[in-house]
Amino acid sequence: MPYFEFIGVDASRKSERAEKYWEITQIGKTVTVRFGKIGADGQLKVKEFETKEEAEAEVAKLIKEKKKKGYIEKPNPHA
């Protein structure tokens, strides 16, 4: 389960200091994303795809987007 953290200036939210996490899990055709402030339970979003391959493509796309925004992959504290 890939886990990423972002610590720094969040231009998209116009905040001076952000400390947030984002993690993603795929089980078959289901993709689950958890995100929020570091140390909090955060929010959970679940999306079902038509095929496992579509789910895998979505996971790869979202990970690429997070890395582009400055998120850094870290060991998952929820694992």
C-alpha cells in the first residue's frame, strides 16, 4: 500500500505550511484512497472500476500526480 507525505507550502490551498498524507490501495477492481493531516485518521474514498486493469491504470495515474505535486513516498505507518 503506497503511502506518501507532503510537508511544505501548499500553493493549491494557499497555506503557508501543510503536513498531509495520502495512501492508495488496490484490491482487484476496487481502489481505496485515504488522505488527511498527518496524525489524523483522514478521509476514505472508494472507487470501483469495470476491470482490474482500469483500476491499476488509475492507481498509476494518481501516484504520478501526487509525486508531481511534491509528495514523497514513505513507509506506511498504517500498515
